[in-house]
Amino acid sequence: MNWTADFPILAADENGNRLVYLDSAATTQHPMQVLNAVVDYYTKENANPHRGVYELAMRATDAHEGARHTVAQFFNAEDDEIVFTQNTTESLNLVAYSYGMNFLHEGDEIVISVAEHHSNMVPWQRVAKATGAKLVYMYPGENGRLTTEELDKKITPKTKVVAVAMVSNVLGLRAPVEEIVKRAHAVGAVVVLDCAQSAPHTPVDVKKLDVDFAACSAHKLYAPMGVGALYARAGLLEKMPPFMSGGDMIGAVHESGATWADGPRKFEAGTRNVGGEVGFAAAIDYMKGIGWEAMETHEHALLDRMLAGMRAMPWLTVYGEPVAEGRYGVVSFNVNDVHPHDVATILDAGGVAVRAGHHCAQPLMEFLGIGSCCRASVAIYNTPEDVDALLENLENVRKVMGL
Ligand code: PMP
């Protein structure tokens, strides 16, 4: 199957040139089905939800709450376990500030991996500094994967929070979530799962995984920017104080103080991005229409093809075990002795878009002994021809650089 036709931005121009977009880990493109849903919302249903009693405002409220239901089903969660946020970053900050700042103390430990995106690292650094808790880093083994020995060493009775990416945005490898949850829960710690890079590629069933929190961004799964979600296990949201306060998150306000709304609304202060939420739900429906099996098979084949090509390039280094098994979405690499920005610029001249930089994972770059790298990432709309274009243009980098 080829889904590219659903994505107008990827259509060839009048000269027949087509962008080979391999930066979906940064943000995905949107299918017409999602764009139409957003236009429909703004043409027919736009009003401020939870505010008015008139018909249109109620339709906007239904759109907002309907989108929450779709997101809840996506995670196999209950509707009142889903908080709408702006993105993964806000979801993770919400947990760090509302849970971490209030329930951690000196002597407690927060365990994260050195491979975390800054948005699952810097908030915990700040929590540690403010509460006196210790931030403990787990380090991947030779092949880029976390070992059970490392989990056993770092998750101890002092651990109160384990916060990890289900899939690293640099290494692309799936974390041993089940093993982490087993150890964390055995010592009474909560597990925060950063699903920014997993939710677009593989099911995140929060009940099956038994995680306490899960965060994702809609813009990485074919929906607009500016909306994300936080799953929080029922009961946890109840005991957490609000992160931000203002309109719509209150029960009642008096001169002497305020009480809070029930459920996720306690964490949804101010006017929401309902158009974005509608797009988020439409993107989930779009993905559902394709089905996980078809998506995973398609993307696995693309990664397999890309890695096979790269393994035949001895002048190129892939980070993390260079296999498609247990890998989702991304392949990070460097052309030896060539700056990644030069590589990305030469690739761009050939019509291939990849990301170059530290990928908001500077401690991982330090751990790998590099300053930055290139990252090629795939989504449902990529084709084997896209992968071949990358590989051909990498050959061109080798020639241009005289390697
Ligand atoms: N975590 C991971 C693993 C990511 O890849 C990203 C986005 N690059 C984020 C968190 C942050 O996502 P956002 O910028 O959408 O908040």
C-alpha cells in the first residue's frame, strides 16, 4: 500500500520533483482527512467549550470531549484519565511539577535514562534541585539498549519515579518498558512513559503496559501542532494539585480562595485548542483506518531497507544496534569525519530532508562521544523509493567529501 497520496504537502511539484521527507520524528505531515476535520470544526462547530449554554457552544464542548474519548481509546484509558496539553513537553512538565515537586523529598531517587529528550530530563533536574531528591541516570549497553542489570542496579527501594522514553528519539530503540514497570512497582515507584516517538508507530496500551503516566504530542502522529495528551492513572490526578490555574479548572472561586474542578479539567486551565484536538482525534481515526499491523509492517520494511543500505557503507556509523528489530521510526547516523550539518545540506540539495543536530539529547550525545548527528525518520507516507533516495544521496556525500 502507498499512503503518500493522502498527504498534499508531499505531492510532486510542476517539474515532477518531490520532497523526500525523512524528518517525521521532528514532526509529521498531515493527511487530507485530518486537514478536512480541522476545517470542518472551524466551519461548523467553533465556540469556547464548557462556557456557553447555546447550541454552538455545546457542539464545541462535544467536539472537545469527543476528542478526549478518542484519545482515551487510543491509549486504552478512561476518558477522565486523559488531560489535554500543548505537547509532550507540557505533559511531562505537568507530571514533574504537580507530582514530582509535591510528592518527592530528600533521600528519594528519580531514575531516568541518559538517552532522554531534554523535556524528560530538565524538568526532573529541576525537581531534584527543588526537593533534594537525587537524579539517577541509567546508561544503555553497547547495543544502545538498556540491560536488566542496569535496571536492577539503578531502580532501588529509594526510587520514587522512573521516567523513560518508550522509544528514544535518537537511537530509535524500544525501552524494556515491561521490565522497568515490574521493578518500579515492586519498590512503590511510579512510571512516567514518554511516548512522543512510540505513539506514532506502535500501540501504547497503558493498561497492558501498566504505566502510571504517559505523554505524547499530536504533531508527531499526523495531527496539528499545539496539542498533546497526558495519560494519568485514575486516582493519581485526584491527589495531584493543579499545575496551572485560571479559568475552567476551578470548582468555585471566592475572595478567600478556590476549589478545583474534578478529573482532567483541573489541569486544563484556560481556553483549549479544540481545533487541534479535533485534528488529533481525526489523526487517530486515520491511523486506525490503516491499522497497527499494516503501519508497523510498512515502517519496519523501510527501516530494514535503510539499515541494510547503511550497513554496506563502512564510512558511516549508525547509533544503536543497526537492526530494524525493536526499532521504531528513526535511524541516527554520522558520515565519519564529516559534520552532520554538511551531510544534511548535501542531502537537502538532493531533495532529501533529514535532521542534523543534538536532537534535544545533549547528554546522550556526550555519552556517545559525539557533538551531533544526522537522523532519518520514517512515517506511513514514506516509500522504498524515499529510502533509496537517501542511500543514493549518501553515496553522493561520500563522493563530494572524497571518502
Ligand atoms: N520526547 C521525545 C522522545 C521527543 O522525541 C520529543 C520531540 N522531539 C519530545 C519529547 C518533545 O516533544 P514536543 O516538542 O512535541 O513537546
